[in-house]
Amino acid sequence: MPSATTGVALAARAKRIAPVLKALSDENRLTILLAVADRRSSVTELTAATGLSQTLVSHHLKSLRDNGLVIATPVGRSNVYSLCCEAIAEPIALLSMLATADDCPA
């Protein structure tokens, strides 16, 4: 049987993970994240790749940045967005594979 300390530690970890999962649960944010996983992109490039408006892309990028999933690197007068780290690259690749798997219900 787990100790109370373990339960508290698990709850603390779940509390940190929940906002990230919430960010990933939005189809538009996931679309943007998949695009950024394919290649570093500006808002203009993400707008073209996703078909979303510039305002909507910027709105969703803020959530992805706030949750530590993407980083913005200033390039000239705009930002180029990329995945935060390799730690997120593998799960994003796995999620992408789920959508193309023959035996996946998606």
C-alpha cells in the first residue's frame, strides 16, 4: 500500500502535468505543435501550415509557451518557434504515429 507521502508526491506531479495535458487537448494547439515538431516556424509559416488565422495561431502559441512546450527565438522582427526540448519531441512523434497507425481508432 502506498504511503501518504507517495500520494502527496503523486498529486503534486499530477498537478504539474495537468495544465500541459490541457494544452495538448486542444486540436488547434496540437496542430501547431505537430507543425513545430516538423520544423521551426514563424507565426506566418504556422498560419500557412495550419490554415488558422494569425491571431488564433498567436493565441495558441501563448498557451504552448506558457506550458513550456515551445520556445520562441527572436529572428529579426519576428519569432521562430520550436519545441522546448527533446523530452517533448518523442511523445509528439508518438502522438503523430497514433493518427497514422492502421489499427488506431482515430
